[in-house]
Amino acid sequence: MRTMQLLRPGQPLQLVNEAPGKPGRGQVLVRVAACGVCRTDLHIVDGDLPALNHPVVPGHEIVGRVAEIGPGVDTLKIDDRVGIPWLGWTCGQCGYCTSGRENLCDEARFTGYQLNGGYAEDVIADSRYCFSLPDGYSDTEAAPLLCAGLIGYRALVMAGDAQRLGIYGFGAAAHIVAQVARYQGRQVFAFTRPGDLEAQEFARGLGACWTGDSTVPSPQPLDAAILFAPVGSLVPAALRATAKGGIVVCAGIHMSDIPAFPYDILWGERRIVSVANLTRKDGTEFLALAPKVPVKTSVETFTLEQANEALLRLREGRISGAAVLTLASR
């Protein structure tokens, strides 16, 4: 099978042909039809996340069909269409797992990081972490739901019942969250890279009531802000934009250092929280909600061999919506 592998951080992915593996107990082999290109993939490729064993196949917004079933799997059958997310395995026994917080499991393993991911023709996955996907979405349309959608949804839940919601960084996750927020009757204020008029127009088209540079003050006090941009200096900016009792949700897995800021912009019972991974409950809830909104994903497609180009364009902010790798033969 063809795979795009990261042999060493900071280097381009390499096309490698290798034999597909066999699913073990509790696992399935999935033929990949589409895989989203996520900012977390950039952090892995660039070496921003802690060291891992190389080579690794990135990709954790995977859509495909079950081709082989390992021993002990009775929840899936051959040719089922499934989605495979970032959280790929947990121990199921620790205090986090048994209290509904499997996203914090210390032994967790992640797709496209410790586990080979979807920049490949085939992938082996734990059957417990394969989601059924809603009808009505093509494979490419469904792929961004599996991280941009799921992490965005978890961040939105953490924002509570905020009516005036600020979104900093208007990319793949934001374009999905904005639709859900509008469906729930919230006002969306979209903050983009300075001068990114295309992203601002995109946000207005999805119902944002205001768009502007992340360097300018919010026109109204926000009840909550979600930060998708991995820029630490946006944390104090978002705090200044947030009303007393508000919350700033940092939704990325990696962020540049947060600069020092005066206590008075945190005072007034404002809060800063982070989002870590996802739970299967998040997945079940969001994938049931998405077709009701209905969430419509905006995607730009690339072939498997164009993975490096997709990552480069994502790094440079030249993707409108989400980038998705497609395997034409599937």
C-alpha cells in the first residue's frame, strides 16, 4: 500500500510503499477513502509535539470502509463506513477512563501520532474508536467532522451558554463551529489573521455578525472566546474582549508561549481553559447533531501524494475551510 510517512521532524513526508498489516484482537483494517489534513498534523511534522518514534504516518480525520476484522470484534462488519478520530486507544481502567474523561487517560494513544494514521491506503484501528458516520455526507465532506468538528464541538460545549461568542482563527474547526453556534442561536464574532479579507468574507457567509483582525478590540464584550489559532498572544487579547464571568477556551493541542498579562484582565471571574483531545461521547453527540444543523463542510481536495503541498498551504493560511486527501481509487 502507498503511505506518506514522516521519517524525521521538520522534513517533508516521503512516499513509501509497504505491505498492509493484519488487524489484531479488537482491531479492524480500514480501506481509506479520505483523510483530513489538520493543524495537529503540522505540529507533528514540524516537531512541536513531544518526540515520538519515527517513521509515522500522520492523519486522524479518516473516512473509509472496513476491509478486515480482527478477533473479538462484534460491533462492525465488512464494508461498514467508519470514521477514525485523533483518540485511537485508551486503557479503559484508570480513573480518567472510568469517570467519563478518557480524553485525559495517561496511557492514551493517538491516531497519526503514536498510531499510524490515514495518510495511507489502509489503516488499522481499534474498533472501539471507530465512529459510524451520518448519511448525506460524502467521504471528503465527512472527514473534517472527525477532528475539526469534534474538537470544535468540545470547545463549544466548554464555552457554556455564551450568546456572544468570539472565534479566533477562522479555519477548518471554526467554519464548522460557527454553523453549530448559529444553529443554537448564538452570535458569532470572527477574528482572523490581520488583513485576511478572504477569511472574513468566509465567516460572514457562515453567519458571523462581525468579522475583523485579531489585533482589534471586539465591538461588544464577549461571553466566551474560542482560540483555534495557536498564538499565545491571543490569550490576553481574548481576555480583554471577554466580559466578567466569561471564559476563554484554548482549543489547540499546541500554542506558542502566552505572554505575561495584568491580573485585572483575568479578574472578574474570567476563566482560561484548554481542550484536550475528545471522548467517544463527544463523537456520538456531535455526529448526531451535524446533520440536524446541517453542518456543511467546505473542503479543498488533494491526492495522497500531494500531502506536503496541503500541509504547506495550511501552514501559510491558504486553505479555505478544510484540506482533505482523497484516494481516487477508493
